[in-house]
Amino acid sequence: MQKSWSGSFSPGSPVSLVKSLGILRRGQGDPTIRLSETEAWLAFATPEGPATLHISKPLRHGPADFQTWGSGGPWAIERAPLLLGADDDWSDFDEQACSGAFPEIVVRTRAEHPDLVLPKTGRIFEHAIGAILEQRVTGIEANYAWRWLVRKLGHPAPGPAPDGLRIFPSAQELAQLQRWDWQAARVEGKRAETIRKFVQASGALNWWADKPLNESRPTAKAPGTLEAAMGSVHGIGPWTIAETLQRSHGSADHISVGDFHLADFVGQVLTGRRITDQQMLQLMAPYAPHRQRVVRLLGLSGQKKQSFGPRYAPLDHRQR
């Protein structure tokens, strides 16, 4: 039996595993995570090695129990409470909501879903790669590529994990992929090249993994912030940065500018019409530093974006 580490955490308010940790799942068939209302299994790499994390909690409000396995187990158990909102403070948002600072639909949805928290993983690499895979393609294509990489190059989760639970491959393993491998994963040359460049920079970017977002790196040569460092990689823009920091740092303010659907959705819910990214930024500006909280709550509001025209058809890059 492999050695394990255990712990517990009592959130100050109810926490839904599905609503809160769902942002970490890349499609229903993601091999790195299993998720239900009462338990979660996550497998991931840490600076100390691979780890499997099991979270169990009552369906209603109550303490969550953690257990980890693998050489990265101590690292994972120490940071497990961050996944359930230990570092996610909604008090300022709630005070502003009471004073009428947010639209009625946001306030109502917050009251209906007080169990939403923004998880903080402390892991940059896998979230950035997942975001790059989603650049300018459908979720079907991106999720296929993610599963292909995990199943082809990933490693079985340590400990008594569910069958098929695996850890996303390392930067070194992705660096060895050839053009035909990317074609098999249905990843065209542009995204594959962006991943290669990000892999080369990933070692330097890991310095920020456990640092606050506003902390600067104390060297004259390096870019001053994590956002600047990520943005210096060719092919990485505001959308990819936001998608990464929402997960790695639990950012409450980064919104995914450039998303195929987001501006239209936000515009329709808040104004009744479609808007551009720039108009969305103007519309959301008064809600800083809680813009991502607003977006997540709008997503839980039950509102849907109207569809116009044909669906965007997935592309098969294997023949390109």
C-alpha cells in the first residue's frame, strides 16, 4: 500500500464541488479528474512529483476530507484547501452586492448559488496548455486533443485511484512530440508551435506558481509579472492568460477577452444585445476587481446565448 497523507478543511460557507471545480475539467471525459457532488479525484504533477488527491465532503455544508498519494502528496495536501476557496474571499463582493453595485441578475444568482468558490491550483503549466489547445477551435476538438495527450503521454495516477485516472504529461514529454503526433492529436501547426514555445518558457514561469498575481519578479532581466511573462511567448494573448490564471491563481477579475461566445453572452444577459469585446470590457469595468465572479455567476444564472446561423463545424487537421 502506497503511503498517503490526509487532512481536512471546514469552509466558512457551503462549497459545491461540481460548480467550483468544474472549471478544472476539460470535457466530461477528462482523464485527469473525476467529479461529483460528494467527492472529487484529481491527478496532477507537482514540483515534488506526481500526486493523486481525493476530496470527500457531505452533500450539505460540512468539513471536507482530503487524502493524497504519490511523491507530490505533501505538496497537494498542503494546498488542497485552496481548491475549496480557502484563499477566495467573497466578502467585498457581497458587501457591494448589498449596496446595489451589481445587476439584479448577478445578485439573485449569488443568493441562489452561495456554494460557488473560485479554486486556486498553484499549477500554471497544464492550465496554459489546456487553454492553448482551445485557441480558435471548438470544445470538441480541444477536449479530444487534451484526452489524446493525457492518454498517450500521461502517467497513471498514484495510489488507489479510479481506473483511467491519469496525470497530464510534463513539459519534457511534450517537447518530444513530432509533427505527426500533433496531427494524430488533431492539433494544427499553429497551436503546436505555440505549445512548443510555451514548453521552452515553462521552467521560468513556474516561479510565479505560488506567488500572488500582483507580485513582481525581483530581477532586472525577467518580465516583471506573470502576465507579462506569459504574454512574451509568441501565440499567448489575453484570452489564454485569463483562462490560465482563472485556474492557477483563482483570479476573481480576469475575464476571457477574445472568447468566441463570451462577449455576446454577457451583452445579451446584461443589455439584451450582442456586444464586442471592447464593449464588454467597458460594460464590466465598474465590477472590477470582481469581473470573473460576475462572469461565473452569469454562467449559473440559467440564461443562454441566442444562436444565429450554422454551428461552427470542427476541423480535421490530420490531413493538413
